[in-house]
Amino acid sequence: MPKLLRASIVPAVALALLAAWVATQHGQFTVDVPLREDTFATNPYAVLVMVGYAAALGMARLRPTWAVVGTVLLVTLQLLFWPARFSQASWVGYLVLLPLPALVARSADPAHRRRLLAGVLAAAVGVGALLTVPTVSLSGRWGTVNGLPWGGRIASDIAVWVVVSVAAAALSWRIGARRPDTAPVPISPVTHHAAVATLSTREREIFRLLADGCSNADIARQAYISEATVKTHVGNILSKLGLGSRNEVIAFAYRNGLMAPEGAQ
């Protein structure tokens, strides 16, 4: 698949989901900030938040950190600023976030995954609250999903939906983390050389790709990390091995018999 086409798949899906959300809001849009009693009106602030969620999903594969930070900020905005909250019609917009944890888990640098997972789960808790807690619903009195005021079974509904939100985020993350594409690039017998053994697991992956003559863009695509992260890894590899250029990496690998013949197990 051409590189440009592959890179456009996730943004295209995000746009499609945004369009689907707009279709569900037929007749519900308003140009004014609605009164809190107008719980089915979708105002401009909510639209901007939804566009932000779609943008976060669109960049999740290439800029996973930005995607998670943006999502957390948008959820926080909805918690603190009531006009930005979704109505009882527009809350389905949260469904656009379901693929985001999988894309982040698939693309993030391993060194940042724990922090990104923490951000994903924190956002999920916020979404669960926004869906059910009366005081953080658009009306300020009724839960978006359950339509219940404080009292009665509202506490159990809040607990259930928070658990559902967190479980959905965790499952999505697990799916992304277990994708075959995230498996380390085969590096045997590279690890048998003392100098290369000083490299981290990720750096050995990048070393193997460098020795194969891959460009930074190719490495970023195959390892599902940003080109900026690739440059950092390349710099670390050159420093640890005492080499001065990518060509020296290739020469070093073949001179020391570190590259298995093509097709070798």
C-alpha cells in the first residue's frame, strides 16, 4: 500500500465518524448557547469539542502523545465548562474515541506508554462521569444517559458507566498493544555482539532497520513512532557504538556479521 494512502486511513476514518455524528444531530444544532433546560440542543461549543475529538483520533497514529493530551484537555474542558458538554442527543460523539487507545498503544514509544495509558484511563473516567453525573451533564440536573437526578439509583448508574468507560478504553488499548504490527523487528543475531548488546531493545530494532538502509520515514512507519523519535534513537545508537553516520552503521553491521542473511531464521 502506498505510504501516503496508508497514512491517510486513520484521518479519513476520523472524518467519517465526525460526519456520522453530524448526521445524528439533524435538527438539533443551535447557533446559541442553549439554556440548561434545552438538553437536546447541540451548541457551537459542543461542536468544537467534537471536532477536537475527531482531530485527536486522526493524529493518534502519528502523534500519539498529542492525541492523548488533547483528549484529556477536551474532557477536562467539558467537566469545567458546562456549555461544552454534550447533550442527550450528541453524547454519542464519545464513540469516536473508542479506537483511540488502540491506535496510541500501537504507535507510542514504549518509554511513554505507561503515561499515555494513564492519560487514556483518566479521560475514560471523565467520560463516564460526563455521561451520568447530573451536575456535569448539560442540564446541570439530569444525567446525559440515564436522565436521572441525584438520589435513587444514580450512584449505581455512575459506577456502572465509569466502569464501562474504563473497561472499553482498556480493551481498546489491549487490542492495539497486541497487534502483530507492534511486534519487535527480528534482530537476531544482532544481540550476540557485545557493543550492540548495550543498546536498548527499541534501539536494536532501529539498528536493524538502519543496517537495512531504511530512511527515517521508513523506520517511523515500520516501528510506528514519529520521525523525531527515530532521530533521537539514531543519535543514541551512533553515540553508543562510536559511529559517525548511517553509512557507518551499515558497514559496522556487515563487517561484524550482525545481519542474518535474507530469509534466515
